[in-house]
Amino acid sequence: DFAPQLAQLQQQARRRRRVAHASACSTQLQVDGVDYLAFASNDYLGLANHPQLIAAAQAGAARWGVGAGSAHLVAGHSLAHEQLERRLAQFVGLADALLFATGYMANLALITALLGRGDAVFADRLNHASLNDACLLARADFKRYPHNDLQRLESLLAASKAPRKLIVADAVFSMDGDLAPLDALLALAGRYDAWLYLDDAHGFGVLGAHGQGSLAHWRLQSPRLIYMATLGKAAGVAGAFVAASADLIDWLVNKAHTYIYTTAQPPLLAEALMQSIELIEHEDWRRERLTSLIVQLRQGCADLPWRLLPSPTPIQPLQVGSSEAALDLAAGLRRQGIWVPAIRPPTVPDGEARLRISLSAAHTPDDVERLLAALQDLGQRALA
Ligand SMILES: *Cc1c(COP(=O)(O)O)cnc(C)c1O
């Protein structure tokens, strides 16, 4: 009987409820017939509803049908998937790439295919839940270090006698928006003979001169690097890929359960993604727009009673504290026609509930101004 447990979640302000909306992904969210200005999606470049992606998906459906029909190793692997994998590998500067249906599955795949009992994995405490689940599933020795604490990481690495070591981090942290120090992580990987696996779900498309992601941003190249990015965030569609050496990709094709035992992503999505990569690479204005919106938002939040955590990315977390206070602030914004999600434990640590403001190139400076005016109004009332 789950009723008492659900009631307890309710009492702790931790019960989650879904809201069904009636809008295509954009900066507007229509809920119960009301239009809200939304700062809620991970569609950072505004591509999820782009006419060229829609046209590519439609042409892809006409060419390939709707479903892939089977797993990649059975008969689900199309030329559309193959072409996209080559394009992605070339775009991020690695030898080869492998497509997955979701980022969650890509993380499970890589970590379980690389590590087993007796191996060791070193993970940032703020890593995404899918990475943590993957580490547990791999049955490796699972060591977590405090967020971006390189000294602690180094002492854990130095103490490990595991035959295979893997350092795992979000390249951009999903609820904080800050970056992992990839240059320092790679140096430690070299010193202690470890692999470095980077989850760039929030950097791909956003960072790097043309959106190639965190490796380009940090100008990193190394045979120790294994890269993963998702395709449902800035790329605006769905899916994910791992990029690495050709041998490692071949190993995943042979060993990764979440690649082998699941139906291939519909090829029409691969067609939409080819178009998405074109726009990511060539429309630098989307990243320039994001940069100016980030500056505008951060300046406008300077004297609010809540702290905007330091973040150079479109993820701008306004730290509130308790779950109740975060829900109250989100409700206050909603009364002013603005939708910003409150993020509560266990997604973030206890006492660190926040509003996760996410910006998109589809937002205008006026949109950000409206959000700032509403926050200032609620801030004054909170202080009064
Ligand atoms: C969203 C996300 C994932 C999961 O990707 P999906 O494609 O949504 O399954 C993995 N890692 C991070 C850091 C994410 O933010």
C-alpha cells in the first residue's frame, strides 16, 4: 500500500506531479488554457520546434516509415543512423560514434561495458542520476568525490589498486550549470592511468565556437577521453551518442546491453538530427543570443533576496533553500504568467531546492525582462 508513503512525500513537499501541457516545445507553455512564458526546457538553441527539423522528420518518415522495426544488430540499423554517427564523430573530433535511444541508456552502456567487479569508478557527487545508476550496475568499486574537489579525487585515485579506473563527470552540471574542470580531470587521468568519461548533455550545441561541445571549449584531445552527449536537449530531438576510438565503439556494439537489446531509434529522428547538426554548426547567432541573455539575467538578479548560483551556461539556478519555499516561489511566478520549475531533493542536495531557470535562444530580451520584473516584485514581497 503506497498511500502512506505518498502522503509522507506530500508532507515533505517532495511529491512530484506531472503537468500535461498543450503546446509544442517553445518558450510558451499552455496549461489548462492559460499561456505561460516558460524558462523550463533544455531546448537551449530553440531547435525542438524548428521548421527545418520538422520538414526533415517528415521527409524521413516518408522515406523510412515510422519505426526502426528491430534492434541495430538485428535489422534496425539504417543508412540514416550510419550517416548520423559519422557526422557526430567528425563534429566532436573523435574517431567513431555510436547512437543510443536515450542518454540514460548511453550512460548505462558505456560504464557497464567498460567496468566490472574489481575495477574502480570515481564520480563527482553532483553527477546525473543515470551515471550513478550505471556505476552501481557495473558492480565496480564506486567512489564519489565532493563536487569538483580535485584534491579529494586525486587522493582516491592514488589509493586505488584497481586494474581499470574510470573518472566520470558531467561536463556541465545539470542542476547547477557550472563546468567540470576538464583540463585538470584529464591531467589526473593521465597521472593515474585512468579513463575520463564525460557526459556533455548540457554542453553539446551550447559550448565550443560552433557548438561542438565541451571538448572544443576546453580544446582537449586524448586517447583517454570517452565522450557522450544527448540529442534531446540543445539538438532538439531525442537520443544520444558515445564518441571514442573505433575499437571502443566496436566493443560497445558487442557488449553494451542497452545498445544490443533495444529497438533502434526511428531513422526519421536521425534525419531530423542531421538537419539539427547543420543548424548547430552554422547558426552561431543562437549561441551569441544565449550569451547576451545570460548576462542580462545575471545582472538583473544581483539584488534579489535569493542567490543566483555562478553559472556561465543557460542553466541559471536561483537557490531558494527549502522545498516549500521553492514551490512557493514557482507558484508566485506562475500567478504572474511565468513557468519556472522548482527542483527539489533528491534531485539536488537537502536544503538546496532551487528554481532552475533555463534560457533558450528562442527567448527574447523582453522575455528575460518580464522574468526579472516578476522576480523583483516577489523579492520585495518576501522582504516586506
Ligand atoms: C538529461 C541527461 C541525461 C539523460 O539523457 P536522456 O537522453 O534524457 O535520457 C544524462 N546525463 C545528463 C547530465 C542529463 O542532463
